[in-house]
Amino acid sequence: MKITHYPETDSIYIDLSNRPSFETKEINSDLNVDLDENGKPVGIDIHGHASKYVDISSILFETAKP
């Protein structure tokens, strides 16, 4: 698992697998789940308001380069 933080947009992507994403399901306006071709989750995208859902200060991140 890999967690990438995008501070400029207050977003987090959680890579759950190295399998490719086949489809994305919107859970709500801030949260999407990427699924593989068998419907298994491969990633979670918390965009726009990640700090509302996750205590970012307590997680070790790899910060994305712009």
C-alpha cells in the first residue's frame, strides 16, 4: 500500500494494489474508489478535503511533486 498526499489540493490517494483501475465509483463528492475489472478495490481517492476525513499529521506520506 502506498499513500500519496497532494497538499496543494488537500487530497490523498491510497494505492491498495498494483492492479490497474478499470472503473471508478463515486462514494460522495470527496471520495472515489477505483476498482479492478473484477470489482475489487485498487485505490481510494480522497480529494479536496482529505484533512476533514484523515488526521494527516499522524500519517507518513510520500508527497507528490507538482
